[in-house]
Amino acid sequence: MKIQKITPDILYLTPDSMRKLGACAGVVAHGKKATIGIDLNLGPTDSLDALRQFNPDLALITHYHLDHSIWIRRAEKTCQAKVLVPEAEAQYLSSLDYVLDRTAGKFNLTREWEDFIVNTLGFTPLETFETLTSETGLDRYRDGLTPIPTPGHSPGHFSFYFSKEKILFSGDMGLDRFGPWYGWPDCDLEGIVQSIDRLSRLDLDLILTSHGGVINKEDIPGAWQSSLFSLLKRERRILDQMDAGLSREEILKNGVFYPVTSTAPPPMVRFLEMWDKTMLDHHLKVIRQGGLQHLFPDIWPME
């Protein structure tokens, strides 16, 4: 893992490669009352090393997706950390049947997805935890730390704002070159736009992202606009193909988020197809309501 000192007591931890399967970047924040770890899912070995090195008193996650949450199963046992998970996603973390039903179940890929998340990623039901809401007073652990609800990418996604330092740990808000991801049925495309709009109004000097590195103050407005515009570009591409008379199957063959799926090894190719089908459904729902610019005329980025 790579450790970047952002302030004297805020560290940004990233995997050796941002392309690492099942991993993300995270934050360690030292406060007067506690050391806090957020999304320390750096890979099996590095996550364990980070827990042993920093010994957090409090373990937080932005959301239940497995590239962010597998590590917390080790946090309580390794360093006796108190584990807090988004209240709206507690069942995703504590019940294998629930997470399978709400994710791959709709696509009849339950067996393949279960094998992947259990045997490759290491999912086990989380047993000991408390829940996080917007009312949870994290400032009792560290002054100025505020959980900000940012649903859309997942039902209970949180970003974390260090108000004194004007630093945001954005989680999975699509501030990387791929833009926002919404490949599960429980994602909400409108919610993503609303959450980006909410975060873009914060007074920020720095953003620490899950998959896109560090964003400096001068680049922050453009990063938000790029994230939003990636959604609009996908919508327009779908509309152009619909106008040209392409069928749903033909649009999916051309790709929605994943431009080429046929070269991926099985069963990954089936997962990519599953996620693209879901993203198309999310776009079609918004298109039936008039499209993104119609729904959000006041917040759309300039082209």
C-alpha cells in the first residue's frame, strides 16, 4: 500500500494499484479521542497491515460494496475497533442471502456471484456492528468529522467531511476517469446527481477519492462537472442509438458502461453484462421522465 500524509493527522492510503480487484483507497484520521479508519479495503494483506499499524478505535465504511467493506470483518478482531456501517445497508453486510437477492438474484446469477464474493473476495456475514446515520455524532471521536448522506451509488452511501481542514473523503462518487457507477438494481441515477450537487456546494480545499486519487482545490469544480457530464454522455449515446432504431439487445452489445465485455474471462463477462443491463434500465427510467437535463435543469454542467 501507499501512504500519503495529507495533514499531520489525516493519512490517505491507496492500494499498490488502483486497478486492484476488490480494493479501494481509504483514510486514517487521528483525533484527540480516537483513531478512525475509513474504507481500509486495500487488499487482504495490506488491509490487515493497515489495521495492525494504525490500530483504529473506530472503523467506518462509505457503503456496502465489497471493494469497500470486506476489511471491516477483520477490524473488530484485529484491533477491537468499533464498527459503524450505514444503517440503510446493515442487511447487505450481515446476511449473505439478502445481498445475493438484492444484487445478482434478479439475473439468475446467484450461484456464480456467491462463489465469487465468498471464495474470491472473502465475504462473511458481519456479526458485531453499530449503525451510522446522518445524526451520528462522529465529532465526539474527532472534531469536525461529519457523515454526509450521498445515496445513489448505493442506498446508504456516505461521504465524510473534515470540516476544519476542508477535506472530503468522497467515497464512490464517480470522481475518476470512468465516472459514476450504478450497476445494481438498488442504485439510483437521480440520487447520484442529487448527491453530487450536494457535495459540490461544500467549501473544500481537497477531495480524497476511492478510486481517482487526490483532487486539489483548483480542480474540484471541473471534477464535479466531469462526473455529471459522463452521465449525460451515456444518456445521449443511448438516445442516439434509440433514434437510429437499435434494439435493447443491440444497445447492450455496444456497451453502456463497459464498452467491450466479450474479452473478459468467465464468469466476469456475465457480471459485466449484468451490470450494463442494469445501467441501461436506470437510464431508460430517467429518459421516460424526460432525461437528465429535464429533471435537473439548474445544476447541469456547461458543455
